[in-house]
Amino acid sequence: MTALTRPPRLRPGDRVALVAPSGPVPDERLDAGLDILRGWELDPVVMPHTRETHSALGYLAGADEARARDLTEAWCDPSVSAVICARGGYGVQRMADLADWTAMRAAGPKVFVGYSDITALHEAFAVRLGIATLHGPMAGAMTFLKDARTQESLRATLFEPESVQSLHAADGARTMVPGRARGTTLGGCLALLAADLGTPHARSSARGGLLLIEDVGEEDYRLDRTLTQLLRARWLDGVAGVVLGSWAECGPYEQVRAVLADRLGELGVPVVEEFGFGHGPTNLTVPLGIPAVLDADARTLTLDLPALS
């Protein structure tokens, strides 16, 4: 697994585009997120369909073609320096193949931010464009609106990536399997990584990678099933290390932990848990596609390079 192309960092005055590739976002939450971005001296622009809701399928933010067009146009607009997702939910898999990846490749690298359902787009940017992305909070997510550490983690990564080149786990993190490992970061929401298997542009495996995974609302047996699917598909063969994020609404954590230890312990690689990214009360921004060292004992992830150039 090789490192991906790093986009340029942001500077005050840069224009950032807000897209909704998945579910609809309440106007008041999006407006609050826009205020935070403006407070960082950015110039946020909301793409035409970001505030829409699908006429028949209320869990989607507008029609698949419209959401894909927003992403394509935002990425290909030379005045836009970053594309930030408004929220997750569900819907990326319906629109991902409708985006114009040829045009987006020609447009060159820029910052892309999101998590949860957006995992499918992180994988697409990695495989189709070879661009590093940021697994981080979305503009309309409550964690971003309410949690100061979540906000500062993203702000620092966008503007001062050297200052967050060494990522320290949130309070309460633990070492599940000790050791150190080197690899290139990848991952996101566990369910979305598994759902990508078998699709035309899916990553063939996590070999050589430092895998970051988290999820929300999945009972312990469903987490077991998803991890087992990845194991049976040999997708986890050769993974260098694993960083576990939050498991919000997945049941009592000790039950979840038992599943994670059972399924991941057999890999024989370092594993750190409760690192502080994902759907939990704090959502640290973690770059994907960057070579790094995981120290499970110290509970740190140290990037070889700043996330952005």
C-alpha cells in the first residue's frame, strides 16, 4: 500500500464547498456549521442540492444524480479548495458511480472531509484518484457543532497540519494488543468497508495498511458478522495494525470489546481501542492515505508527513 497524493492546506479566505452525498441535513444545523467555518475565515458555499430531501425516499438528500452532480461540480470548480460533507446517513453507494471521476481526476487534489457513510467516498478517492482524504467531522454533525476538541482537531489539520502530525488518543483509550507498526492509514465505518467488497472499484485488501475502523448502531453479533466477512474475504490479510474508534449505540462496550478482541486478536498485529474518532462524543480528524507509525502501547499515531502539503 502506497501513500496517496496530499492536497494543499487551507488558508484564510479559501472557498470550501458543502455537499450532502448521503442524507438530508436540518437547515439549522447546517447554518450553525457554516458559522463555524466562517469563524475560521473560510468562505463556505452550499452546493445547490445540499439542503434538499428526496421526494419519495426521505433518508436521501435529493436525487442520486443531483447529489453526484454537486460533488462533481464542487470538486471541479477551480475556486474551491475543499469539499466538506454536511452529514452522513445513507446514500453514497447510490451516487458514487454517477460522479464524473474522469473530470474529477483532471481537476487535481483538494481537501475532502467526512465520515460515517462518507467512508465509501474516502475509498473512492483513494482507489480512483489516489488522493489522501480526511476522516473528520461534517459541517452539520452535532459533534462538530458542540465539541471544542472536535472543532480544533479539524481546524488544526486544515490550516496547521504539522501541529497535529502526532495524534494522541482521547482519554480512556486502551491498548488491546501491544506493539508498534508502520503502514499507510485507511478505513472508516466498518459496515461501509464491508459493503464495498465486490464492487467494481473496491480496494482489494488492507495489506500494508493501518486500519482505522468504527461504527454506530450495530449490535455485537452484527459487528462479528461484518468482521468475519472481511476475514473470510482475506481483506484483512497483511494489515499492519488496527486503530479502533467509537462504537456508539452498539450495546455495552465490554460486549463490543469482546467481539473486537476475538475477531482482531488473531491478526497478530498491534491494536489500540477507543482512540477518539467516529460517532462518539469527540471525533478527532484522522488523515487517510498517509504513511504513519502506530504505537499501541503509547496509544499514538504519528504521521510521517503532515496530512496536507
